[in-house]
Amino acid sequence: MGFREHLEAVVSSVNGSVVCSLVGFDGIAVDTHQPDARAEDAAAIDLSSALTEYGNLLGQLKATAQTLKTGAVGEMSVNTEKVITIMRMVNQEYYVVLALLPEGNYGKGRYALRLAAPKLAKELL
Amino acid sequence: MGFREHLEAVVSSVNGSVVCSLVGFDGIAVDTHQPDARAEDAAAIDLSSALTEYGNLLGQLKATAQTLKTGAVGEMSVNTEKVITIMRMVNQEYYVVLALLPEGNYGKGRYALRLAAPKLAKELL
């Protein structure tokens, strides 16, 4: 399986998924699965800029983890009126992000990313 | 009921709670309930600096919400090896934050903050 298959597996297993991406901390997406662009349009959200912003925050957290003594950051989520975003570290250079509609299955999304992250890490080797 | 009672209600209803605070976006905590300081010691975490850092990130998110067109930020969480942190907006000036041990009940924590936020908002009027 490649990156895309793992991203598709996340999206297909989680109700309300809008997009799932494997992204580097340099801000560049390695691969993205967005099953239905209309979902983004319907929610009238500009996901790409939001996801970039959230990725920056996750990068800041990663950088401060050593200072904060709370251990490595595993996961971060940001829930706004129009979109739920869950990010999970894949390794020190990459993270996987899943955006859901507000009515999407948040718990299932976290679970799917927890399963996908080590698989994506293997593909990146 | 005052701030403290609402914070105590959150902590007592969520397994694994370490501390619950009502904090302003100026970084100053209005009130804090920490039932057992040993829990923080046991986890060897420096929560106060971590929570300050996370609060800064939530403030950044709040500031960019207009630009991002994803709607107002309602909730943010950061999960590290040693602590789960859930933050929920109370109003434009304050948020409530709950720190849990990694084995704590994350779903119940989110639920408890969702209930507490409007009650805290009323106290702030």
C-alpha cells in the first residue's frame, strides 16, 4: 500500500471526513485524499489556509516540547464552528491531518489516525 | 456557584484530572482547581509553562479565525506523552483548560468542559 491507500482508508472509515493529508513540517503535503470537493464548498471553508496555519502551530508545539517537559506531542486537534481538525505526528518530519465536518465522528477520526500513523511512517522509510 | 465550584465539578467528574483553570487570553488565571499536586509531580511535568504555551497557541488561533474562514474556534486539545490538555473557549477574553493524565477520560473531559463553559461565562458577566 502507498500513502494514498492509507489516507483513503482513514477517510472511508470516518463519517464526515472532508480531507486527509500527509504533510511535512516544511508545509508541503506529500499526498492528499479529498473524496468530494463539494463538502468543502458546502461548508464554505478555506481548508488549505486553515490546515497550513494549524500545521504551523503543531510545528511550534513540537519545537517547544523539550522545554515544556510534557513529552513529545502525539496529537493536536482544533475544533471550529465549521470544521473539526485532528493532527497526529507520523515522525519528526511529517504529520497526518484529518478534517471533518462538525457532525463528523471525532472519536473514530482519532482512532483511524492512530492506526494510520505507524503505517504511514513505514511508507516514509 | 462561583468559578471554583464549576472547576471542581469538572475535576471531580473526570477520571485522571490533574488541574482545571479559568484563564484569560492575557495569560492570567482567574481561578484554578488542582486537587492533588502529587499527580503533577508523579508525572514529572511542568504544567504551568506548558499551559501558558498552549494558551498562546489558542490565542493565535482565535486571532486568525476570521482570516481562516473556518468559523470561531470552540475547542483545542494537545496530547503529549505525559499529559492530555483540553481547552475550551468561554468567551472572547477567557478560556477554560483541563489537564489530564494520559490514561484519563478524554471524552468525558471534553463533555465536562462543554457543560462548564457557558456556566463560567455567566459568572464572568
